Amino acid sequence: MASSKLNIRTMRQDEVAIAVDWAKQEGWNPGINDAELFYQADPNGFFVGEVDGEIVAVGIAVVYDDNFAFCGLYIVAPQHRGKGYGLELTKHRLNYCANRNIGIDGVLENVAIYQRIGYIPFYQNKRYQFTASASGKHSATVRSITADDLPALLSYDRQCFPAPRDNFLKAWITQENGKSVLFKANGKVQGFAVRRQCHQGYKIGPLFADNIDIAKQLLSALQTDISGESVLLDVPENNDDAVQLAESLDMTVVFATARMYQKGLPDINNEKIFGITTFELG
């Protein structure tokens, strides 16, 4: 039995880079700071499976609060697939999450497998690719995020994410080689977005906004200084306006995942989610 040989333990911080490098090899194009930033979400939720001292599987289970967790960055080394190691690691991560509602972005071909361990599919997140342009228009109400904006920004994030994630978000919006902007009018935050540099091009996420016009302005502001570069945006298909925005800008779908939960769809403002943060962390 594979399980008798597999030793599962908490990942050391310096080993997170191994998991992100595997993600790069899988073609997931992670951000250049992802290893450091992901770790901020839940240092105890990173796991490796070892056989005879060799890491053969990696996966994370981020516990955000008493009610919500998210699993991702799940990879079994190619030469060790089909041996049951992945299922053992997944069961370990589910145990770590305990009775919380757990979310994942599952690859479409594995949806049936995830359903067998309790996940329910609700909608797809579609990865759109486009080329950055400096031609878009955005108003003076779009500007860079400052430290003074944090309380209001963290509050806004809670409208669009099922749990507080303050430590992670503070690191995410201030990451090196990144860019973070918000839309603020009448003293009120009405949207924000973050861009991060990846091994190839850039990813934008989250992209949260009160409406499609604000989302478009935030998206425009994140392109002006990287015109001509490849950009990825992960769009939830359960927000019609988000899909409309992507299609109106001639973005192309290059990948998709099934957003799945163990205990039902979280009660958040899905109509404000124009781009999720990451497939790995929700």
C-alpha cells in the first residue's frame, strides 16, 4: 500500500519554493513572489508527502478562519502519479481543515474525483489571456493603494471573500514588482485590483469592483505601464458582467477550473468579483 510508505509533514518555509517550482513545470505560470506570499496565508497549511526522504507530493490547505478554508497547489511528481500518494495527501489536508467549508479550483478532468471526496461543483473560473494596452481610460478616482487605505480595503475585500485574510492581503498588495490600485469616490472604496509579475507576463487578481465600469477602469490602470505584455485574468463565470468585460476586451480563454465547495456556495457579493485572486488560494 502506498500509504504505508508515505510520510506527510508540514512544509518548511524554504520548501514552498519547491512547490511553486513544480507549479511552474506544470505550466501554471506562478508569480515570482508566490512562494513567500502564499506562506503568509497560513504557515501551518503547507504539506509535503515524502517517500524514503524524497518529496513526491505537495499541497496546501489554507485555514482562513473557523468557518472557511481553501486547498490548492496540489501536485504529485510525474514519476510518482497513480500510486495513491495524492489521495493520502488530500485526506491529510481535509483533516487539517476539519469541519470548515473548503473550497478548491479543480482542473476540469478531475471534477468527478473531487466529487467522490465531498466537493460540489458550482461554476467555472475561466482564465482569460490578453495583451496589455496603454490606450484605456481611467479617472482620477483610480489611484495607487496607500497604507492609509488598508482598513477600508480589508473591509471591502470581505464583501468578496468568505473570510478575513488580512496578513496575506497586506503582503499581496505591497509585493515587489507588483502594482495595486483602488477606485475611491465620495470617500468610499468601490473597488480594487492587484497585478503581479509572473514567470511569463503578468496576472491580475483580485479584481473586485462595484460595477463593470469601475472594474474596467481598474483593469485599464494596471495596463498602462506594461503595454504589449501578456496578461492573465481569472474570471468567474457566475458573474455575467465579468464575462462580458473580458469578452468586450477580446480576451481569449486559455484554461478553466471548476470552483467547488464542500458545504455550499459562500454568501459573498459574487457580482463584485471580476477576477479571483488565485487558483491556489481562492
